[in-house]
Amino acid sequence: MRYFILALLLTLLAACQPSVEGKRLVATDITGADFGHDLSLTDHHGKPRSLTEFKGKAVVLFFGYTHCPDVCPTTMLDLKQTMKLLGPRADELQVLFVTLDPERDTQAVLAQFVPSFDARFIGLRGDEQATKLTQANFKIYAKKVEVKGKSTYTLDHSAGMYVFDKTGKIRLYVDYGEKPADIANDILQVL
């Protein structure tokens, strides 16, 4: 009986490690998280958008800003490479970039920045109140940091990404710096 219970426990533990082609998830599985249900922002074309309209596709949601010196452009390049690695399945994924800096990231600025990585990517923005509400809804940290000796600022902000499945449920949190191959593997599991 003891061996049966041990074998059952090991089987259950092995089942908890999802994989595609033998690879485990790199992202954190947050399936069932009770936040980040929706957003209401405007895209870089001026069209109002919500997460619910992307049902039928997986969604990667990334928060950043266009004046970011490193994290944001690096992440967008990683997502561009992830799309290439997904091949024809990339059409089953929508990347959404939400600005944390609506003061500088106008619709025109987002329209130049976001599609420069991939024409399928969509930039989203809101006014200051909508931005703060969206940050709170998705538990995103962002704080303006004045640059000494200059009349500009940067933002300290959360740098991970959320992945939603095709039904619109939040599934994964991808840490900053994950490799595109690992991100693609995790997205394939969600697809």
C-alpha cells in the first residue's frame, strides 16, 4: 500500500509539470488568478479596445513605455523573435503593449513605436486615470523617477508579461529576460 501511495504521488507530481516536446514551463503558471480580468483602453489607431475582443487568440500583455532605455525595447525585440519562432501559429497570438506613460506616449508615438517591432502588435493607452486603473487591475508597479540635472524622467516599472489563453483567462506570468525560445514554448502550451 505504501508503494502504491508513493507511486500515485509521483505520478501526480509529474502531471503538474506541463511540457511541450519534453520542456517544462519557464513562466509562472497563474491560472485562476483573481485579477487582470479586462481593460478598457484605446489602441494606436484610436480605436477603443478591451481584452474580451481578442477571445479566440492567446494574448501577451506587456506594460512599458516608449522612452524606456532598455527593458521595454529588449522585451519587444524578444516578442518579435518569439513570433518568428511560433511560425504559422503566431497568427493565433496577439501582443498588446500598454503604455505606463500616457503623458509622452501619445497615439502617434505608439503608432510609430509598437508596429516597428511587428505590424501585428497593438499599442494601448489611456488617460492618467485609465492608466492607473489598469495598473491596479493588473498589479503593475510604476513610479516616475526624475533624472537629475535634466528636465525629463524615467519610469521604474514591473517588467514581466501576462499570457492569456484563447478563452481570455489569465494563465502565465513571464519574467523579464526570458529567452524567446522559452517564451514560445510556454505560449505553445497555452495555445
